[in-house]
Amino acid sequence: MMDIDKITSMASRLFFGIALLTLAVAVLEKAVNVLGYTFLKFYSPERLLDISVTFAMFILVLLARQIRQDVRARNLGA
């Protein structure tokens, strides 16, 4: 069975991948928009950037939780 640390690690990696992918698509869409074209009808580059930042914030929260747990474990062990 998976413990919370493994689930957190997997979620963090997944969110990081999604954040990078949406960031890359946002940059590519903006570059294509400068040329007068688009390949995404429903999402603007700004909206994709918002989605990317949202996933990045989740990553920061997961990492802060993990750091807090490590500090507490270290303080209890000392």
C-alpha cells in the first residue's frame, strides 16, 4: 500500500509536468498569435498561463508540507 509521502511525491511530479506542458503550450500559442494564427480555439495564452501557475502553486503547497514534516521529524529526533 502507498503511504502519503509516495502519493505526495507522485502528485507533485504530475502537477509539475502539467504546469510545464501548459506553460509550453501558452508560449507556443502566443508566438503563433503574433503571426496571426491560432491552434487553440477555447483557451487564450493568458488562460493557459493561469492554469500553469495554479498547478505550480499546488506544487509549492505540497513541497511546503513535506518540508514542514521533515523539520518536525528532525526536531522530535533531536
